[in-house]
Amino acid sequence: MCAKKIAGVLGATGSVGQRFILLLSNHPDFELKVLGASPRSAGKKYIDAVNWKQTDLLPKSAEDITVSECKSDAFQNCDVVFSGLDADYAGPIEKEFVEAGLAVISNAKNYRREEDVPLVVPIVNPEHLDIVANKIENAKIEKKSKPGFIVCISNCSTAGLVAPLKPLVEKFGPIDALTTTTLQAISGAGFSPGVPGIDILDNIIPYIGGEEDKMEWETKKILGSVSNDKSHIELLTPDEIKVSAQCNRVAVSDGHTECISLRFKNRPAPSVDAVKQCLRDYVCDASKLGCHSAPKQTIHVLEQNDRPQPRLDRNRDAGYGVSVGRVREDPVLDFKMVVLSHNTIIGAAGSGVLIAEILLAKNLI
Ligand SMILES: NC(=O)C1=CN([C@@H]2O[C@H](COP(=O)(O)OP(=O)(O)OC[C@H]3O[C@@H](n4cnc5c(N)ncnc54)[C@H](OP(=O)(O)O)[C@@H]3O)[C@@H](O)[C@H]2O)C=CC1
Ligand SMILES: N[C@@H](CC(=O)OP(=O)(O)O)C(=O)O
């Protein structure tokens, strides 16, 4: 049995950072050693710096770690650094880490649109990590030291959307039109400052800044393909997919729900039963690789009329699985369905951990 890889977390005190702490405590492959947050938290013990808001208790192993400033010196011994940094600060910090030769897996939006940065939902497009493998291979050929790199995790609502789309597009071809209306949990808005109770109690907020554009754009990259020379990602064209998103904040703690309608380009459209079977049969590559956190069932197709529900279904496969319910014909497009995914697990920190497990299985960290 190899020694565990050393892991660090940037933005360790936030909504995503706290989830990283939970997922990495007692992980068989990674040992959490270094935590970073803002200058307000640096120098304090983690237990004193964090305002812990998870329903699971703060792991003992993290309590006494002294929070560092987010500078690469403190993280030099890390084999992998997970970032849950506020996007207002993530850009230059993550850049400095990559330049220092570190492997960074980031939840922040800053580098998602760079064409040579993989944007990965690990249950959907781990093959985009070939770009990292190619960078490392090229450095070897040029006898340079192992390069730093960044892998971005998608927007949390996008992660839930692309999970069922991947097997459907593979089996039934391009999607001519898709609309999605989201009902997003408050943990998605983070903890500093977070959504005020007075705004969300007895209410729905029909606007989440930037979210609709992210869903519409990121879907094209995640379902796109690696270029022949493995240097960048080629996006799907509008001819291959058209997405329209409307995003809403609702009074749910964790778990994003999405009501999706879609029409395939190819005629005749498949039957409802064929769509359900396709979703049930999908086994993601992370599961085939035997990764520790990979879901046993990637997509759970639920038959009850009133499911999925966030409180009841968000923890399927420990939050790494996605639930799909109410698959039925749509009188305007071809089909409609309801998708539920855990926004801070498969939509954020869990995806980061699973990406690291895949990188490890491929000897890239
Ligand atoms: N929540 C979610 O479901 C998802 C979030 N994301 C993305 O992940 C990132 C983190 O989100 P979230 O956890 O919700 O945000 P939070 O606001 O809860 O946490 C932000 C973190 O950034 C740290 N930070 C703030 N300012 C600085 C600074 N100047 N230097 C270094 N660190 C700083 C904070 O530290 P301190 O406590 O010391 O202030 C805290 O650890 C964001 O980019 C977000 O868009 C992505 C997918 C899903
Ligand atoms: N905006 C998402 C959280 C998220 O994923 O944000 P971003 O795409 O900026 O990382 C939410 O509020 O639920």
C-alpha cells in the first residue's frame, strides 16, 4: 500500500472548503495537512477560524491545524491542492500556485473558460484530463520538472445538468433544444456573507448573478472533446446543443433541483422507456477505474411521482450520484424530467476529490 498523498485546501473555512474537510478526513488516498484562508483567518487554529455549519461534526484531525495564508510556500509539500476560494481572490492565488509547480483543483470560476484548462465533472468527462497528461508528458520529453497545472470543477448547477445529458447525447445524438429551470440551495451562495434569512424565508429569489450564462456556456465545454493534439478542448457548436437556463434560489439547505425539457435533433425521438434505460445503464469512468468515491450507481432513475426531493435524495451514493425523476413526454419538446444533485458534493468539493482520485489512478499526481 503506497503512502497517502499530501493534500491542502484553499478557502478552507467556506461552504465548499468545509465540505472538502469532511470528504478528506479519513480518506484512504489523501492526508489533509495544510489549510489556507483569508488573512483574517491565517495564524488561527482551524477550529477558532471557522464558523462550522455542516451537520456532521468538525473532524478532530482538522481542529488544530493552523490556518496559513494562501501562498504557495506553505503548500510546497502538497501533492494536490483543492481550492474553494472566493472567486474575487482565486485568480492570482491559483496562478501563483500553478507557477510554483503545484497541482490545483479549483471550484472557482476564474480559469474555467481557458481553452487549455480542463473543466471536469468527474462522472461525465474525465477524459478531458488527457490535457494534463499531455502537459506532463511534454515536460518529460523536454526534460523539464513536472509542471504545475489547474483543473477546474464546473458550476454546481451545470454538474447536475450534464450528468444525464452525457449518456443521452452518446446514445441518441445531438440536442436540438434544452431549457432548464433551477431551484438552488442556499449553501450554493457560500457563507461570506451568504443569503440573509430575511431574504430567503417564505420566498424564492428568481436571480443568481452569472449563473444562467455559466450553465449555457459550460455545458458546451464539458460535453465537448479533447483536440487531436491534446492541447485544448473543442466546444460543442450551437448546432450540437442549445441550452437556455433560468436560475432561482430557494429555501433549501443543500441540493440543487433542475426541471429540464429537451428535444433531440434526430428523428424519431427515442421512447420514454429507452431514455430511462439509457440513464440507468450509464456507468461513469470513475466507477470503472474503481475510484474510492465514485458512485455505485451514477444516475438513479426514480419512479415515484413526487421524487427526487432535496432532503430525501441528495445523499444518494454519498452525494456523488445524481437523481432523475418524472421522466415523461413533453408536448412542446420531446421529454421533460427533474434532476437533483448535491451542490457541494458532486457540484463542488466531491467533484474535486473524485478528480484527484482519477488523477491518482492515472499516475498524474
Ligand atoms: N457553494 C457551492 O455550492 C459552490 C461554490 N463554488 C465556488 O467555490 C468557491 C467557494 O465558494 P463558497 O465556499 O461557497 O464561498 P465562501 O464565501 O463560503 O468561502 C470563501 C472562502 O474564501 C476565503 N477568502 C475570502 N477572501 C480571501 C482572501 N482575500 N484571500 C484568501 N482567501 C480568502 C474565505 O476565507 P475567510 O473565512 O478567512 O474569509 C473562505 O474560506 C467560489 O469561487 C464559488 O463560486 C463552486 C461550486 C459550488
Ligand atoms: N452560483 C452557484 C454556486 C457556484 O457554483 O458558483 P460558481 O459557478 O461561481 O462556482 C450557486 O449559487 O448555487
